[in-house]
Amino acid sequence: MTVTIYHNPACGTSRNTLAIIRNAGIEPTVVEYLNTPPDRQTLQAMIRDARLTVREAIREKDTPYAELGLGDPALTDDQLLDAMLTHPILINRPFVVTKLGVRLCRPSEVVLDILPAPQQGAFTKEDGEAVIDAQGRRIP
């Protein structure tokens, strides 16, 4: 059962997503994408398979998005991808890839939709929000 997370350990959402994956008893392949960014083909495939546009996959906050003028609607997807590959911090996170699909896991509990194993117990996010109950069920 292969699960891959494109992870930024400095991001709380990414840490929570990784913890939810591990709460299912899965030890994923962790790609710290700031150090090892995906290649163009992989990035395009993740965006497509997550049913996102390239613009939806760009992170604006705490990135060079504004200074690079990436809000310009005239920019093509190829130009935006070039920027994301040059500055991996522009890739929104965390992307998770499983045999059941690909998701940009914002919020982190979106990962539950594509995990190939059930949760094994309660889970509470870093901010104290309970997401999974003691029986491994998602809390509405």
C-alpha cells in the first residue's frame, strides 16, 4: 500500500495530514518537496489528478507569489508551472498520492477520502480540533 505525501515539516496542515496517515497504520513515503521538488510531469499529474487548476495549486501566502506577479491572469499554466518548479515554496501543500486518488489536503482531513486503510483510533489536530473518535470514525 503506497502512500506518498509531498510534505513541508514547517506547515501545521502538512504535519496534521502526515499524522492522520500514520493514524491509519500507514508509513508513507515522505517527500520534503522544498528539498526534492517533483519534476514537471509529476507536478502536472498531481494537479490534474487532484482535479485542480494550476492556479488552485499555487500557494500565495508566505511565498514570492506577489513579487513575481503571478496574479496576472495573462500568465499561462506553463508559466505558472515554471514558477512553481523554480520556487517550490509556491507549490501548495500537502499533496497526497494513493491508489485511491490524489488530493491537496487542505484541510488535512481531506486525506481521509483517499486513504486505503481505516483510522486506528482517535486523532486530534495540533490546534486541538478532534477529527477522529476513539472508534476511528470521522467526527462531523
